[in-house]
Amino acid sequence: MQKQRIAIAGCTGRMGRTLIEATLAGEAFELAAAFEREGNPLVGRDAGEMLGQHTGVPITDDAAAAIAAADCVIDFTLPDGTLRHLDMAASSGVPMVIGTTGFDAAQKARIESAAERVPVVFAPNMAVGVNAVFKLLETAARILSSGYDVEIIEAHHRHKVDAPSGTALRMGEVVAAELGRNLADCAIYGRQGRTGERDEQTIAFSTIRGGDIIGDHTVLFAGAGERIEITHRSGGRMPYAMGALRAAAFLRGRPNGLFDMQDVLGLR
């Protein structure tokens, strides 16, 4: 089978570089394009130069042309940029994998609308291990549905711009759904001052930002005399890149529609 041609958005960032590395190492994939914002000092340089490799693919600031040259575009940038790229992908009929987080409700609606024109995998976390944790949380929440308080703690590097992380929010959604609650109605984001006793119906989030932490997430079920913790810790960005490529392969030949990693991994 012909290799799947991949275009990578935000290719000079931390995640972009990892995506290039994973694409070049994957036997089923070919780096078709790598693109950045206009004015990026690395535009025109070889996309593999950051990794000490030569690819013959120059970094470009022409996002539309880069996307049109690919079989799938992978984007882990920022919401506004991702939505612009998604419009381009939909216009060119190119499937898209979105690992960007921090979208508001209106922006998510735009993704849903675009997925009527082109197949899209949109997930808060592409790592296979994290998506296994989502399934474990379904089971834990079902078993621990009474008498246990739920707290979600997440930690990321100092450069992350959204909080709580998309992964933490998805964990909260998974648990809330199993408990028959709406996360929007029961979530608490941090505490300060005289808060009073904890409402047992709440799901609380705590956020840590510092250093170079890749991403740690823990869901704590605290009951009388015991605590159950389900934790995922990331030691690097490669699991996210490998999951994104797995999502790209999943989209090959798919009809239009909105999918997530639970679909990609057959966990529905």
C-alpha cells in the first residue's frame, strides 16, 4: 500500500518536532509537508534539520498548500490556528487529526460542522495509555458510585496555556457520565478561603504548572478509610505522536464524520 502522506502543523514546536520524528520513523507514513506561521525564522529550512536529518521537505508558511499536498494533516497547535487549518482541510477534502486543546463550546461546534465535510479525529489526548485510562475510569466510577469523593489533579509544563488540561476535563466528563451527572453543573476549579464542607456531588480539579512536566493526571476516589488513585504519567511526547499517527491511519478511506481515540482504538 502507498504510504500515507502527512502534513504537520506547528512543525517547529515541541510537539511538532516529535510528530516529524514519528512520521519519519513510521514505515506506513511519508512526510508530505511541514508548516508554520508566517515570520517563523525556520521557514525555508529542511523540516528534518531540527532532528539532525535531511528530508527534502522545506518548512513552509503556506498552510493551504501544505494541507492540500497531504492525505492527512495533524495539528497540535492553538485553537484559532487549528480552526483555520481545519477550514482549509475541509475545503481541500483532506482528513484531519486534532490534538489541540482549549476549545470553547462554539469552537467545538465548528469542528463538528467541518466533520460533515471531511473525516476528523478530535481527542483531548492521543496517547493510547491515556485512552485506556478513560476506560478504566468508566469501570471505577461505576463501582465507586456511592460514598467516594472525586478529585482530579493534573500537572504540566510552564508553557501550557489552558487549564485544566483537555485530558483532565475529559476524565471529569467520563466520571460524571458514569455517575449520572453533568460536569458543567458539578465541577469545581480550585478552592480558596472558607469553602465549607465538600459537596459530595462535586468533581474537583487541581492544576499544577511548572518546569518541563510533560503531563501527569490522577483521578482520586476518596472514601471512608481508603483511597483509589488512577494515574497516568507521560515521560515524553512520543506516545501522543504515535497515537496521532494511529488516528491518521484510521481516517484513511473513512467517510466524513467526527471520531475520537475511543473510535480509533475500538473501545466503544
